[in-house]
Amino acid sequence: MDSIRLWARNETAVRQAIELGEIAHIETASEELTDEFLLCAIASGLLKMWAEAFPDPRSEPEIGMDVILPAHIAGRFAGLYSLRKAGYVLRSARVLGALGYSVEVIAPEHGLSLRGTSDDKLFSGDVVRKLLVKMEQQADLSQPALLPPKEPSVAVKVRDRASRRAVKQTVDEVEAAARAQKVAEQLVDWYNQHVGVSMLKYARLGKGRRIHILDTTHVEVALETGTYECSGVVKNEDGTLSRGYKLATLRTLLDSAGLLTQVALSAIQVHDVAMCRPLLEKAPVLRAGELLLEDRGFLDGATLSSLKRQRQVDVIMPLKANRLATQEAIQLAEMANEWQAHPSRTAQSIALVRGVEHMWTECEVPLNACVIRFWNKKKKRTDHIVLVTTDQELSAPWIVRHYEERPEIEQDYEQMKSGGWQLQKLSSTRYSEMVFYVLTVVLSYSLYHLFANTQAGARCADKTRQALAFEPLRTQRTHIIVYAGGYFEIFETLSFVQMVLHLSPPVQEHLRTWLAEHLNQIQKRE
């Protein structure tokens, strides 16, 4: 199929072509923002790198990963959670042109496959499912997947309902789960070794110290649905039960945003430390001298010591109130009585305490503490929070300033779950499909922030995806993209109508015929 370079913008050429009645395609510009992100990934070479590195088991496929990945990225931007609807999303002639495909591929029932498609989608929604099934079939079970040790899953009553696969054929659930885990391992490794690393490289942060934030979140599914492959059940602090998975991410801070550069996935009941220890041991984005922010759920002296000794990565984390090191730091701070003003909270004070590692048996490296003193309104008394760090050079104010960056990763999770990214909308109970979906959500979300950190995407900085989507609604102005004369241009809708009304009658008649055929295709699609 020949490539038509429709991605070049030229208003003069488009207007001249319209005056001659030579319109190739018209579409609404509501997804112009999505196009910008995809075109950024294409022009930067990132998409090509991700597609080439993907562990695709197929040989000479009709639908390559260079089409599958942008289709699923577009689906995540559109808030679609069904993997089988991805073929409908990638319609933009700008993006297809940049990928090397002509605008004609969006004609009904054509698609990219030699067999065509049942309707006007670009490719069959079963492409990814069949790809993942093939990966499972080729999985080498002689070497089991490297899984973190599990805590026992809570037993719950489930619906007596078989999975779709089990309805069609007999399924060895143990073997199926083992194959799914091997595929998940490949997919996560692809993200960590290629996607996260390449985005960070493109961000060009330089050789200075980078700050990373580690945290986990639950990806929950229906509690009574036991057919979710490789899922687990955990008892929450409030006594309720949750079924699902746990997602861990490493967030690398940029100038005005952050990238989720490393991920890990497991059943929901796996402990944070057990889940993330392998990630921290191998994460290629962690360089010597960098700083890692963790919450108290990762309290593990052995991991803390290993990061400092083996990787020369420093850590800042809070201690639990019942720790001996916590009580030691508070007592030493009160005895020294050398309190400083908190850098951002006027009612609080801080103090640096050196050498508290002797009160933490598992910690084998020097440890300093920053004690934060404040008035606890609920307890109606003075209270303390203790932050510890392996960085012996940091002052108390800088320990606090750095750690105040940590809540940003919680905002990531909130946005991915409720900000239009549909992280928890798992449409498949097959683990390999679920992992692929979650990784495309994380990738798309990070691509959004990577673009927002560039000069071209500066208008997206500090704005959520939903906020940007609502902007056209606030202005009550709509736009359309017109492809003509080998170029495209974006017109305000009423201005375009006014221009058409000034065209000669023969050209208007030609456009009227073209538009009737185009609207007929849209009605069939809907």
C-alpha cells in the first residue's frame, strides 16, 4: 500500500484543493489531541523502537506491532477498555499517513488484513488475543516464571461459572496459569527494558541526580468472580475483602511531570516488599547516586542496605511509630533541642538526627533521621513523624523537600483509575490480556506526561486528560480536519461552512455528492 503524506500541514494547498473540489477526507478534530501524542511517539522513533522490541511470536504478520500499539494507545486515550475495539479507534489519516498507510484504509470492510474486516475497523479485535495465545502456546515451562512469594489468598465464595475458555474446551487451570505467568513476564520485561528506558532517554534529563518514587496500588475485579486468572483475594484494613491484582510502578520525576518507567504485577495479596525487591535489583533506570522515595510499606532493612551497597542508590522513607529507631530519633531530637522551621509548613518544626541505624538490626548501612514535630489535632498533643535516609549529605530541610514529592505517584494512580484511563476496567479474565491492557494504560499515561514535558506539549502541563477533553466543550466551538491536495488543515467548523458556501456551484455539487457518500458510511458504522 502506498504511503500518502497527509501529516504535512499546509492551509494554502488545502484551500486550493477545496476550490477544485478535490477533498480526500474530512473528519472531526475532537481527537486532534490524541493525534499529537501518537505523532510525537512516531516522529521521535519511540513507537518504532517499542514495536521492534515487542516479543511478537508471529513471523511476517499482516498486522504489525507498529499498527497494533498505536491503536491500543489511541484506545486508552479514548477511554476504551475492550481490547477487541482497538481496530475501530485508529482512524486518523494524519496518524495513518505518518505510519506509512494511505487514508483509504478506513473505507468500510477494507482494513489492513488481506482478508479484510467485517466492518469499518482497521483490523480485527482478535489480533491481540491470538498473538497472546500464541505466546502462551510457545511458553517454555521447563523454567518456571520468577514469581514473588505469595501470602495465602483469603478463601471466598465464588459464582459457579466457568471461564469462556473452559466452556469451549477442557482447560488445565494450573498449566494455563503457568503459561500466562510466562507471557506476563515477557510483557513486563519488554516495558521495563525498552519502553520505560526509551522514554526516559527521550526526556533528556542529563547526568544529574534523578529522583524516583516507588509505590503500589490495587487493580480490583469482582470479588465473587473466581475466573480471573492468577488473581488473589486480600483482607483490607477495614475488614472488607478485595479480589484482583497489585500494580507497582517506579515514577521518575521530570521537570514538570513524571514517567512511570518501571512496573511489576502480581496477585493482590503479595507483600509490597516481596513484589518490588526483584524490580529494584534489576531496574535499568536506577543509576548510582540517585534517590528513591518509598512509603512505610516498603520497610525492609535488607533491601535498603542492598540498594545502598550494591547499586549506590539512596532512599528516603518514613519509619513506623513502634520502631525502636523511631523512638531513638525522637528522644535524641528532643534532647538536642535544635529545631528548625519546616520548609513548607509554618506550624511544624524539624530536626536532623545522625546515626540511628544501630536501632534497626536489619539495616547494615549508615542511617540519618529527620524528625518532624507537629500538633496532632485528633490526639490533642504534640506528635512526631520520622523520615530516615541513607544519604549522609542531606540536611533536614532537603529530606523533607524531597519526600514531599512522593504523593505525586498517588495522583498517578487516582488519574489512571478515575481520570479517564480506565485502569480497573478489565474486560478479559485471561491474565496475559489483562497484563497487556494494564501496560498499555501505563504506557499511554506516561506518553501523555512525556509530551507535556516538551515545548510542543507545554499546554498540557499540569492538566489532566479529562480537563483537556472538556476544553472544546467550554468554548462551544468545534473543528474539523480536512485532507486535500496531499496536505491537511484544521478549520473551525462554521468558518469551513462559510468557505464552502462561497465555492462555485459545480464544486459545491461535487462536494455534496462526496459528503452524502461519506455520511452514509458513518451511519452504517454507527
